[in-house]
Amino acid sequence: MREGMVRKWVRAFKDGRTNVHDEESSGRHSVINEDLMQKVDGKVQVNRRFTIQSLSNELPQVSRSVLYGIVTEHLNYHKLCSLWAVGRFL
């Protein structure tokens, strides 16, 4: 841990902080929602030989990294040769 971060924590506890857990931040909200996941899943069901680039061309408002996250983390697809297969079948 950097010295600056240690100093920040020391100041926080001197000012009365009592717990070590981070407070919830007001950071950026996720762009991934149920509707978007259904759209992506529908495109995958139609063409199992898709690429992330081809999905990006069909859904230009969504970044490739978000599409990749939806396909791999949320929908649980994995690349199997040139096909994408659902993880539970592997």
C-alpha cells in the first residue's frame, strides 16, 4: 500500500471513522441490463459462429469489451473451436 493511502486512512480514523469497510461509491452504473443481455443472446442463438466484432457491428452503441463481458460472464458462453457453446455443456 502506498504511503499516501496509509496517511489518508490515519486521517480518517483520527477524524472519527470506526470501520474499515469501504463506503458505497456513487461510481458509474453498469450499462448491462436484462434487455441488452436478451438481445445479445438472441444474436448468439441465430449465429453460433459470431465474433465480438460482428456483434459490435450489430449493436454499435455497446462497446466490444461490454459485449465480451456479456457473452462470457453473464451468458456463460465459451469458445469451442469456431463455435460458442454454453458453459454447462462443456
